[in-house]
Amino acid sequence: MQSGNIIVTNNHLVLQKFRDKAGLDVKVDEREAVREVVLAVRDYIHRGHRLISHPLSGNFKPERNPLKSIVISPPAEELDHYSLKLIERTIDFYRGKWPDPPQLMEDSLVSDFARIDFELIKNFTELNERYNNHKKEGQYGTETWPHIHRRCGV
């Protein structure tokens, strides 16, 4: 993963796996609900960070998953309007249907959701690392993942 990226999460499995990964900062509070994770990412974007992973990743109902991990960049000089638009659309998607915080769910269910979220972010970071390695070798242009999402209509 690119140096300086940040994972904002409320998933303890993500913290355990990525805590010591070089060049990666993990912000975690297991007591927080998905709402606080998404709003924290929005606040980071307002301070110049941009989305690296999609905030609604996964192919299951996000309004049921109490755990969320989102990768953002180190801060830049300018606001990334695409990232802001995408995180605002995510907030609009969740309005009125935010998942319950993990403390209000059965432990076995939270454990299953933690594994799903962990696998999603693990696979994303591995794919992103391969992409960045190819980019360094000149095999790809200078696009970043969110800009590829935009080009593909995501």
C-alpha cells in the first residue's frame, strides 16, 4: 500500500492485521458505529485527504454490517471534490438506515461481519499494492483508484 495511507475503521481485525504495516496508519475505535467512521472520513476529506477505497465496498447489504474500513490518502493541498461527492453520496445512502453499533449485536454476528470487512480491506490493499508496483514500473498511467472508479462510472 502506498506510504502514508490511512485506514479509518471500527474493526479490531483490521487493526490487528495492519497496525504494524510500514507506511500505513490505522485509526480505530471499536465502540464507534459505521456512522462515525463515515463521518470521520468526510472530515478527513475536508482536510485534504482523498478516498483510496470505495466507502460502499462489498456485495452485501451495507446497512446491516456494523463494521466499516475505508482507506484514505495522506493530506493534499487541495480538496478532492470527487472524494467529497462520493462520501456525501455514501452518507445519503445510509440516511435513516445506519447499522446498529457492534455492541448491540450478538458476538457471533459481529465476528462474521468483522471477517467480511477484514477480507474486503485485505483484498483491496493487496490489489492496490500490486497496482502501485506496476505503476512504478511504468505499466499504468498516473490515475488513482477513485479516478478509475469515476472513469468507469462507479
